[in-house]
Amino acid sequence: MPLYKTITVNPATKVLIWKIEEPFEELSEGIELTDHCRKRVDSMKSDLHRRGFMSVRHLFAEMGYTDSDLYYDDKGKPHLTDGTKISITHSFTFSAIILSDVEVGIDIEKQRSKILKIAHKFTTVEDYRTLNDYNTLARKLTMVWGAKESIYKSFAEKGVSFLQHIYVEDFRLDHCETTAGVSYEGKTQDYHIWFIEFEGFTCAYAKILK
């Protein structure tokens, strides 16, 4: 399948989402990997993971990049050689990237009720007690998790705790955006967060507030 969705946040910030329906062989066509990434793909045991990896390279191509334009720092954060900021995610049958001139982060999560069991590890559940419908609560917690994950990727400091260091301002489910902040070892940063839901998945993406 071609590109699933493109979101223009502003002239300098764009989100691209791919629905992974093609077999690995089809996704490999026309994509040239670096030796390092070829070894990574060859070592992956999960076919879905391999397909997710290759679908991200198609998203690169949509924006005029190749695999050789991407590198990772010692914290595991991706960068592009031309200085454009990038964040990457894939979950089950969807992958996505966000590109911008400022620090950004992105996360896709499948909406599953089991998030209720781990909510205490990343947020104060009491904040959401007014949501007495379990499906609604699971939706919102998935959005909160995605927001924190996207900030974690952007902030990229080892030791940051979702529960202790990242705070997401409460929001209405029909509003689909909020603000959030992270504070860790004297460094603070505020973010604008957006959400989009599709086919049982939630995508959250974050851009720093200057």
C-alpha cells in the first residue's frame, strides 16, 4: 500500500504514516540499505518487524532521503545528515516518521485494554477516575502513554521516568491535542502534543514549544 496519511503540522513539520500490508520482498524493492542496516534486518526474527523497518525506508524516500542519510547518536536517537530533526515509530501494521526544523518525537500504539494494568507505572490514574467507561479510559491512557513516549524520544536523556519526570496536561478526547513537559536533572522542556486515531491505533506526536 502507498502512503497511508500525511499531516502537515506547519510548513516545517510533517508527519507521514505507512500502513504495512506488503510482503518483505515487495518492500525491499527499490530500497538500498547501508551494510549496517542490512545486517540489522537480516538478524531480525520477526517478519513484521522486518517489514516495519523497510516501510520506514519508504517513508524516508517520500521525503527525498535514503537509508544512508540516517544515523544514530550514542543515546540511540536518530538524526539526518542535513540537520533536519526526525523521530521514527512502528507498531504492528503501521509505521510513521515526523520531520521538523525543531526537536520532535512520535509514537504509534495499538489500542489495547491491557494498558489499564500498567497505567500506574506511567501516570497518576486518579487523574482519570471521571472516565468510568473502561474503553474510554483505555483510549485516553493510550494517548497519554503515546505522548510520553514521543517526548521521551525527543528529550533523549537516559534515566527519564514517564511517571516522575514527564507530565501531560489533561485534555478532552474530542480535542486531540494538549501540552506537556519534561523536567530532569535541571533540564526542562515544554511540548505541544497532537493525537490521531485510526483503525484501532493511536499516534501521538510532539514538537517543542520555544
